[in-house]
Amino acid sequence: MVCGVRVEEIDDPLMQKIRWLDKLVDELAKGKPMEKILRS
């Protein structure tokens, strides 16, 4: 879930990827290592 929107419910594949990147950036900003984020 990103910004109150479930990524799985987004129809447009490009928008889906943008949301995933958004989530990735958020997690990195919190200080999580990239490996842990990508595994979950």
C-alpha cells in the first residue's frame, strides 16, 4: 500500500512501477538496507 492506494489495484503498469519506486525510496529514506526491502 502506497499513499493510501493498493499497488495491486492500479491498472496502469507504468503507474504501478512508479508507486513501487515511491515505496522503495521511502524505505531507503528510513535507513533500511536495499537487500532487506527487495526481499520482502
